[in-house]
Amino acid sequence: MRFLLLLCLMFSALSGTGAAMAVGLRLIDVPAANGKAAMKAAVWSPCAAAPEEVRIGLFLLPAVRDCPVPEGKYPLVVISHGFGGTYFSHRDTAAALADAGFIVAAINHPGDNALEMKKAGELSALTGRPADIARLLDHLLEGFSDAGSIDAGRIGVFGFSRGGYTALVLAGGTPDFANAGLPCPDPQAPICTQMRQKTTLPQHGGQDARVKAVVTADPLNAFPGAGDLKNITIPVQLWSSERGGDGVAPQDVARLRDDLSVKPDYRMVKGAGHFSFIAPCPAEMEKAVPQICSDAAGFDRAGFHRSFNAEVVSFFKASLL
């Protein structure tokens, strides 16, 4: 319970980073559909207005609220957060992409986000994630007020941890939870029991042909062999922390690198831990959630994110523009 409360504090804390140029920001709802719950989303976009700051709850973000999208067609990147994250977990990466000419959308995965964790311990929290992103894409391309500004032929996915797994499934990976050897600290937990029941695994959302490139950071590797990844033929940028954490080990990411049929743009970040890929925290948040906000001695998360965001932007530009 304390951990969940701290995650909620993380969601409410002041942001410690910002883009140099103004970007547009709006919060939207993805409607409920076919028995699936409505989803909360944040959308960043190019913006021609002067830079401002917007406060959302206790978040202070460098953005222009509801800024009109300049005329044109823009590539789209959607973001899938990790366990207990939110659509603001990678806010600096989203802003950097928007500043570079992308429309960017991130969701709170229903039942597996800092404000609502009722499904986080169930296997359905994993198997349902790709369908969440597919439903987000449906809405952005068909029901979103600025759907006409999105180039449907240039779509990418950025994912971290569980979100990295999500990106790989959308790219064509087929998860095999029963044989993946994923860590289970509590063997009696529902998710662990469900993984062992090979014949009763929930159906996962599969490959989405609209996705043309993915960036995945410290992904949960639910793909035990090369055969599970053979259908991934689009460009992949694969990031690994040196130290790992939260059930993701560097050797598992390296095995994923070796099993991909298309050689990924692979980056090992020296000194980084698993949570180093989350946007830098302000001082008060570091005290509240040190397991998420703290890094190894000598590792500069803010400095790393400047280079990380630049590399992510460069990859998506090369792959989608």
C-alpha cells in the first residue's frame, strides 16, 4: 500500500524537466468500447505559440494547453508506460518528440497505472496492453479532433518495461509467458499462477500493421526464443540499463537483441538502472520514491535524458520521416 501511495505522489509531483521550445498539450478521454473501459490520455503536439508553462494538479509542465496544431501532416508516436506508471512517466521524451515535429500520445493503461492498480497483479494487465494501444490508435485516427493532422502511414511506438513488451507485441512479437521464465517473487500471486496455466492464458492483442517502428527501453522479455520474434521486421531501437531492476535483467535484454531477426539499434547505458529511463524527478520526489527516482552514484539522469531523448528523436526521424 505504501508503494502505491508513493506512486501516486510521483504522479502528482512537480516535473523536473522540460523542452526548450513550446509544445502543445491536451488531456483527452478515449471512449469505452466493446466492454473495455475508457482510457485517459495525454497528447503532445507541435505548437507555434510562445512558450508557456501549464499546471495540471501539482505538475508544472513546459507546454501550451490546447495549442492548435499547425497545418500539415505529422508522424505519430504513442507511448506505453511501465508497471504503475502514467502518461506523464516519459513526459520529457514526449515533449522532445513534439518539439521535433511529431504528434505524441500516452495513455494510463487501465488497471495498471499509478492511480488505479486493480489489474496490475493479473496476467490480463500484460495481455491487454497491446489492445489498449490499438484502441488509442483507432481513436486518434478516427475520433480525435486533430485526426486530420496525423499521417497514418508514419506511426511509431515507444515503450518502457511492460510498455517495452507492449511495443514488441505490436511490432509482431508473440509472447510465451509459460516458457519465458519471468520472475515471480510470490509464486501464489495470480499472475504467476496464470502464467503456469498454459491452456488458460488470456488472448493478447497482436501485431498491428499500422506500427512502422518501435523504441523499447528495458523491455520485459516475454519472448523465450527467436521464433517468438520472427515476425518483427520493422526498425527497432533497443535500450538496456547496465544494472537492470524491477524484474528486468540486462542479460534478458541482450538475449532479446540476439533473438531479433532484424538487427536492432542496440544501446547499453553504463551505470543506468531500470528506472533511469523514467523522466528525472525533482528533489521532493526523490525523497518520496527513492526506488524510482534514485540512480547509482555518479549517474546523471538529467544529462542522460538529454542524450537519450535526442537519440530517440533521431531514430524515429530516420524510421518515420
